[in-house]
Amino acid sequence: MSDHAIYLEPAFVLHSRAYRESSLILDVLTQRLGKVSLLAKAVKNKKNTEISACLQPFNPILVSFYGNTGLRVLSDVELEPPKILLEGKALYCGFYVNELLKYLLHTDDPCPEIYLIYRRFLEQLQENFDNLETLLRFFELQLLEALGYGLQLTHDFSQDKAVVSEKKYHFIPDRGPVESKQGFISGDTLLSLQNKVLKSRQALFEAKKLMRLVFDFYLQGRQLRSRTLIKQLYQS
Amino acid sequence: MQRNGLLGQLIQGLCCLPGVGPKSAQRMAFHLLQRDRTGAEQLAKTLLQTLDNIDYCQQCRTLTEDKLCSICSHPGRDQSTVCIVESPADVWVVEQTAVFNGVYFVLHGRLSPLDGIGPEELGLELLEQQLSSGAVKEIILATNSTVEGEATAHFVGELARKYQIKASRIAHGVPMGGELEYIDAGTLSHAFNGRREID
Ligand SMILES: [Zn+2]
């Protein structure tokens, strides 16, 4: 046993994979410790269906575990009501966000804000079926901010000028907008993002392109399978 | 314990079985070699034969030694109702309840983007061919009640909708996280009868 025991830490399971016959290795987003890896021993069997139910992604849970860093051991888990229930497309958006967090967060790197942003996002996701895209875009913006990659949206650094609604821009992820006649995003969309209002279809479309560009940059070429899956779902 | 040579290989080979650790693998190996060499020979032959001959059923992808499994080729089964399950073991579970007289489609997994499992890995192209042929009138989604099972049910439900096929989801009498394997026959019968149509 260890000196470092954590009790009843608010958390979400991001991903779990089977380990040996009946155990799981979990990627867990905790409130105070950031993303941690937990070994959940002997939870996959008939007797422990309640525990494996708790350990489903998107459930707000309280986890207790011990161990220092690396792979720690889960000692207890309970649900922290109210439950969050995602269905249909919302479920797929949840997978997408989990995949982002899985790859962008470093293990054992505390970031309390991310837990809160994520929790709020899931709560909104289960209620706003019609606004999935807008919710995703604002989640992404907040996530970048929390990771220290906050976007600079209002200043054309190449010309040292403020972004203007009527003009078109290209975007460089770690620097910001550059005016260009062939740019994919309008000044209007950039300023709307800054003000956290996305209304028109065009603005949503451009914002999606922008986020894709930015996340591709930070994911360093890693392809997101949930993105592909969402596309396949819409095609079918 | 590290052993070299054939005996070590055998022990390690036995460790690939569920529930078998190095200790019991060692016991099994000694038992086969010391006490039951005929049994061992038979086991080895059978293993090789099954590996050579058992493959996926061409219609439902369950394990069978024929082109079509005994369910798909049974004249009494209703070919217009297809029950979608995650594993061949689930077919057995549902069969035990005797509430279902249609045929199956076995996914051998569930959609799980974070594990790199998409529609291609689950044979959904083959399923779509069957749905598009017009022979299927109803599908019953009996994937596990986990988030991945739900996501899979949603995806297949959308496929069914594309071909205007009725789709229903079994009503698990178990909490989220429940796997078909762990449900008793009574509960599962209820789940089948209480299935609800998805729109
Ligand atoms: Zn078959």
C-alpha cells in the first residue's frame, strides 16, 4: 500500500481497455490530478456488474485509488448523481471529446479547469440535441485555453492590424489570423468566436474548419477515429 | 518461472486460455504428458481440425464448420427477423431463452473509436448488403448495454432506417454496463419481449 491514497475524487472514465481476463486499465479524468491511469482489478465478472456499470464513460463518479504515479490501483468507485445520459449523436460527440482528451492531456498533469469544462459540456450535451455543433466548438475553444493553447482570434499578426468583419483570413494555429483573399474564414466568424456567439450556418461551417486545422496541428498528425465514425454515421 | 524448450512452449501456450495462469498451465501440461497422453493427442488433433474447419458463417458470422451455420440453414427459422449481437457467445445466450425464432448477425465486437474499431471491423458492409436485399423486415438490437453497445445499436439502427426496416432495441433489465453474457435467461426473455422500437 502506499503513502499516496486519494479518496472520493470527482472523475470521469475517458476510456477503458481490458487487462488480463477480468481487469480493466482506465484512463480517468480527475478533478485535481488531471488524467490518471488506473488499474481496476477483477471488475469484469458477474458479481461486479454494478462496478463496471459505474465505470462506463460519461458517468460522474467519485474514485478512490492508491499509488504514486504511472499505473495506480482503483480501490473504490461510486456514482456521483445526477447521472448523465448521452444518446445517439450526443454519444458520438462524447467519444470525440474523450478521444481529444485522451491524446492531448498528459498523464499526471493537474488541470482542474478541464474537469469542470468537461463536466459542463456533458451536462449541456444531454440536453441540447440541436446545438451539438455549437457546444462542440465552444468546448474546443475552452479546452485549448485550458491547455495553454488559447487562440488569438482578433489580430492579424502579419500586418499588425485588428481583424475586420468583412475580410477573409487564413489561420496559423499558434499565431492567429492572416488576411488573405482565398482565406477560409471570415473576420466575422473570428469575432463571433471571440464573443462566444455562433449563429449562421456559414459561421458554424467555418468554425469547424478552423478547429479541425488547430487540433490537427496539436495532434501532430494523429487521426481521430471518432471523427471518421461520425462522418460514416451521417452518410448512412 | 521461465522454462525453455517444448515443455516451456506448451505451458506458455496454455496460459493463453482465459482463467489459466502459469501455475495451472504447468499442472495441465504435466497432467497431459504424464497421465493422459491419449487424451492429449486427441485434444491436439481436435484443436487442429477446428482451426482448419471452423470459420465465420457466411450469413451471420457466427462460428461454424459449414458455410452456413445450423441456425441460418434451419428451414424453421424466420429469415426476415435479424437479431444483432456482439459475440457468438451471445447467440448461445439468446438461444437458451427460446424466445427468438429469427436469425442472427454477429458483430464480433462493438463500435469503439478509441480502440480503433469502426464499422469495417464489425462486418457492417455484409449486414448492409442483407438489409438492402429486401429480405429483412425487422432487426432487433441486442448489443450490450454499455456506451459502446448503445453507440453500435444507434449506428445499426440508422442503417435499418436507411432501408425502411423496423428496428427495436431490447430493454435491458440491467444497469448500464450490463453485458448479455451476465444476464439470466428470465431477465433476457423479458428484455426481448419488452423491446421498444427506435425511431
Ligand atoms: Zn449463420
